[in-house]
Amino acid sequence: MPIRAVIEDEGVFTPEETEVLISAFEDTLRHVGESNRSDTLSLFVARQIIHAASGGERDPEKLRNSVLSVLSVLGHRASGNTES
């Protein structure tokens, strides 16, 4: 399921905010090395980004880093470069 569908289900983000969330989502997937947008990890990443954004965060780097932190706690290592 693409992140856009998950965001639209939430129905609370503007088109501009949606683009920020999509950017953070794609950047996060690059960092964890996932290209299959329909797998469980991708859906988890999408929901985590939406959760962080629901709290008011709109910086794509901070959104990405918050998800990478959660994944790290859960034992999933990023394969990409985490520096911006």
C-alpha cells in the first residue's frame, strides 16, 4: 500500500504536507534499503511517519530520523547513510 493511500485515509494533511510526508517516507526507505512499498516494513514506516506528523512535525529529516530511531530500538539496522 503506497503511503499516499495511508495519508488519504487519515484525511488531516494538506497537499503540501502530504508531499513532505512522502519525501520523508521515501528517504526513510532508502536508508533502510527497502524498495518494496507494499511490504510490512514499508507500511510500518508510513504509519510511523504519519504518527510523528500528527504530533505537528513537518521537517522531513526529523520525520525520517524519528522512524529510524524506532526501527533501531526494534533491532532493524539502516543500510543507507543516515547523515544529511
